[in-house]
Amino acid sequence: MFWQEDVETLAQDKLQELQLKNLNETLQTAKKSQFYSKKLANIGFLKNLSDLKNLPFTEKQDLRDAFPYGLLSVDLSDVVRVHSSSGTTGNPTVVFHTEKDLREWANISARCMYTAGARKTDIFQNTMGYGLFTGGLGFHYGAEKLGMMVIPIGPGNSQRQIWFMKNFKVSAAHILPSYAVRLYHAMRDSGVNPKTDLNLKIFFIGAEPHTEELRREIQDLYGVKAFNSYGLSEISGPGVAFECLQQNGMHIWEDYVIPEIIDPDTLEVLPDGQDGELVLTTINRQAMPVIRYRTRDLTKIITGVCPCGRTHRRIERIKGRTDDMMIINGVNIFPVQIEKTIMNIPEAGKNYIIEITKQNFMDKLNVKIEINDETFGGTLEELERLKAKIQAKLKEETGVSPNVSFVDRGSLPAAEGKAKRVYDLRNEKK
Ligand code: AMP
Ligand code: ZN
């Protein structure tokens, strides 16, 4: 049932004792870095966990500004690995690990997969990118620690993915939700039925926002259970929070991180159950602890205990990032609202992009959807009716009238890594 029963079921008060002790140790370690030696100069020993809210936040920009070694808290000779987050502009953010950090990370990844039902008898295919991206190596070492046979195939090349899944009777896979949809189509095109021709039972899906509806769709297409996996490079990578068999929120491992939810505008800490931005403090990292890191991810802490017996609190599926929000003629919309609507319409395909353009000084929301040729073989008239239906549902969900168009399957841009769903073309020159 449990990977580490004693820790996973530790009573909340005991967990908080442990957190306070490890937080104080972490603050001492962090102060050895150039960045925190200044930032935490006036911070002494914390008597209560609630004192954490008086500490300053750490932002992604701080990590960029401190490039390369400003947040390093140990001697460089003790660092054994560096990872880097997919930055768009400026310096990338880099994250360092000691040998112990890597051991802890492998342990937490193993705990996640075990929690979702994976066992050493499973054959595990890791379709995530290996290298600087943390998705590949993070799960890789966790899976080995758990004792599964690991196929470190990495992303892309769907035919090869299918070949390995078939020939090695792969039972568990780590996969991006957007890629799971594309891989399914590749299987169908090759005459492979994942439900009858393969041995897949468990998917770990994460690294990008996705809806409950898309999860269900993936489960239906493959006949698997798909578990939501949350993480970010700044906090090691995958392994921060993970779903248990209940699939009702992700346990955030409170012996590794202290979660807080803040109001992104006022920066006040919010009580459990309220929506806001997730802030994380690492409490067992050596090379690069981060204190009150603003993730920009929007979620809430679920109140109540989970029937699985784990005491670590749960966070809800990530609703989006504060920087993901689209403002269309003054209306705030998150991409997941659009996904949710599309997934609820069976005739619509599961692959889509969102384009925002400007016409006569007005923003225009354009949604391009692949047609689902399994459920739709209709006439032009039916296609128009379907378009009107999707437009109406999207208007209902978002408050904005979108322009919906259908595209051929396979014609939307396909990323090897995380899917890019939103294209804001408002400032593009014509
Ligand atoms: P990176 O550090 O490049 O791996 O990106 C981390 C970011 O990916 C997080 O801050 C989230 O915005 C997003 N992310 C990771 N896992 C999930 C998940 N399960 N659901 C939604 N978003 C996720
Ligand atoms: Zn649970």
C-alpha cells in the first residue's frame, strides 16, 4: 500500500514538527548562498511554522538574476548534476543537486509511482525528454529505485514507442497528456488497439496543464488509469505532488516541501480550501534550497483527509498559471476552460490550439480543432451544426464568442515536449 508507511501516514502535528525542524535547517543551509545570505540576513531561528509567512518570497526572476551560482548553497565540488528549466528569454534558471539531493529525488519519484499502484514487476516506458528537462531523468531514477524495468526511450518516434510497448508488454508509462492523444492516433493508424494489443495499465501524466475531461479521455482511449503528476524544475522536478488510487487531488509531499497558497494580488496567505497561487519551500535540499518560491501555478489545498490513509494534504488539479491567463476584450479566460468544453463534445477531436488575433481593435478568440473522424463522418451541413454547437458551449463557459474552425488530423503543430496550445498573435505585424 505504502512506499514509506511511517512518513506517508504521519499525523499532521508530527508532520508539522518535522517541517519546522527541517525548515530551520534549510534556512541555515540556504544562508550559505550569496542570494539568501542577503535576503535572509535578518531571519533567525523560527519558533513556529506560521513564522514562514513573514519570510520574503523567491521569484523566478531572482533565479535568473542569480545565474549561474547565486543560489548555490554548497561547495561546487559537492554538486553532481545541474538541470535547467525551459526558459523563453534571458538567462535560464538552473538547479543544482548533490548526490543526496538526487537520492531524495529518486525516492520521492518512486513514492509517487508506488502511490499510483506501480510495482517492481511493472515494465516502465519513459517517453519524457531526457537531458536538462527534469521529466525524463526524474522519473527514470525513481522507477529504477522502485525496481521496475525501465525503457528510457525519451520522446517522439511514435512507431518505435509502439514497438517497445508491444514487444516488452509495457505496463506503465510516463507521458505528456498531449502526446498521449497523438500516440493513440499513431496506434490507430498502424492498426494497433491499445486495449487489446498492449498490456498498458498505468499512465503517469503531467508536466503541462490538462483537464479532468482529458484525463478521462486518455483513460478511455487506452483502457488505463492515468495519474496526475505535478512538479517543477525549481523544486527538483516531478515528484512534488501526485495522485493516489483515489484520483481525487494530488498529495503534496509535506516531508519534502511546505506548500502555501497565496492571493497573487495581495500576497496574503489563504486558508486551505481557497483558490490561489501555490508557493513552495523545500525542506530537504542541500545544493539549492528555495524559500517561498512563487510557482505561478493556480490551485488550492483540498480540505479533509484522503481515504487512502495518507496524511499529506492534497492540491487540486492545476487550473492554469497566473501568466497563462488570456484577457480577451477584458474577459479573463484560462486555456483549460476551452479544453474542458472541447472534451465534453464527443464529435470534436482532442487536439486543438487557441489563437488570439486583433480585428478592428477588438480581440478575437480563434479555436482550431481537429475533427474526430472516429465519431464524425458527417456532411458539410452537420459540420456547420457542430461548429455552432461548440461555439455556443465555449461562449457559455468563457463568456466570449469564439471563432471555431476544424482542421485535418495531424495538421496542428506538434511539439516534442510540452504542447504549445496558445498563440497570441495580437502584436504580430500583418
Ligand atoms: P518545468 O519546470 O519546465 O518542468 O515546468 C513546470 C511547470 O509545468 C509547472 O510550474 C506547471 O506550470 C506545469 N506543470 C507541471 N506539472 C503539471 C500538472 N500535472 N498539471 C498542470 N501543470 C503542470
Ligand atoms: Zn490519497
